[in-house]
Amino acid sequence: MLICLFSVVAALLPLGALGHGGVWNYSIAGEWRPGFFPYYPAEGQSSIQRHWVDFKPIVDPTLPTLVCNDPGSNAEEYATVSAGSEIEAYLRGWPHDIGPIVVWMAYCGEEPTSCSSFNGTGGKHWFKIGQAGLLSGDIRTGLWAQKHMIANNYTFGVTIPETLKGGAYLIRHELVALHVPFTPEFYPQCAHLWVASEGQDVPGEEFLAEIPGVWKDDEPELHLNIYQEPTASRTEWVIPGPPVWTGQDEGSN
């Protein structure tokens, strides 16, 4: 009933509000879990996703809201997922087709509810478990991860590293839109997870990043004009930040 009501509310939103977006729902090891719905009162909602108020982008990469959007307050629930399982994020819609998608995780603690007392700031807590940027072609007209996501029914999937140490984690999906010259737009959402695992691996220092802090105001791969040469015809574009951590013995402590 609540999901149906969300659909009605979404249809009534002003066009400007629907001009952007974010992660709407999750499929966790095949189980459908709804996210938080912005523009709708928080009272009565219960999900694994941290709260966010609207579809507006974050354009200042130094703001604390870059972590889990605004306000980024705690989720009411958490989802249990086995290490090695797939998580798919679903967006109701998305208007931008130029830019990367990055999926991060951060360890919260040993208890299933540990993420309720963890805000993700103040240190190098975050590591990438998946990312995709310019897949083929050139920067202006090529196939980007966001365009591929749109063609794939607005979904983007990642796998929890199979040997990851068990515990409570935040998973953070981030879309970075590059269509506005020299003004990257960041769209992050976070969800609470409890990872069931017999593994003991955690990423090494070279895989960790601080948020905010990983994206820089002068980062040339983010602050660019995709419509002008020589940028427009470039066929290589590197996602900033640390490499993806896949587990096993790769940089594990």
C-alpha cells in the first residue's frame, strides 16, 4: 500500500523535482527492499535507506551531505546479505547519460544496528566495491555507465566481496553527472546492511578514502566541459579515487 501511495505522490511532483533522481529500491540477493521516498513525510516510512529530502544534486564536494545526501539521517531497518551476493539498485528514472556510477561500502561495527551510530565522516572509512565510467567511445557521445544503467531498466548491480569480514556496513551508491560544464553533480544514497560472512578480509589503506574528501574541487576528470575540444573527443576517462576492492588477498589486512 505504501509503495502504491509513493507512486501516486511521484506522479504529482512538479516537473522540476523529477528532473533528477536517486536510488529508489534495492534487490538484495533477489529480495526486493524499498528505499526512502523523498518529498513524502518520513513518518510512516520504514526502509533500509537513509533519509534524503529531494532530488537536487550536491555540487559542493566538501559538504558533509556528500556522505549520504541531505539530511542522511538513519534508516529504520537494515538488510541482511551474505558476502558474495549481488545487490541491485533501482532508480525510478534518470535524465542524465554522461557520468560514472560508483558503489562504496564503509564498516560500521560488530552489531547489526551499528550503522545507527556511525555517520561515515572523520576518516578513511570508505572503499569501492564497484564502479563504471566511460565504457566505450568518446566523452561527448560515447557509452557511459549512466546511459548503460538507463538501458538496463534503471538498474546497477554489484557483488559484495565474498571474503569481506562480516558486520554492519553502509552501502553507498553515487552517480556523478558531468553534463554541466565545470560543475559535477553528485547524487549519493546510503543503505544499512548486515553482512553475514565467514571471511575476515578488509581492504588495505590504498583502497580507503574519506568522504567528503575523495572528490577535489580541482579534479580535472570531474571539472571539465564535455562539449569543448580537446575534451569532447577524448576516448579515455579515469574515475578518480582509490581502485575497486574485490576482496580475497587483494590489499587485505
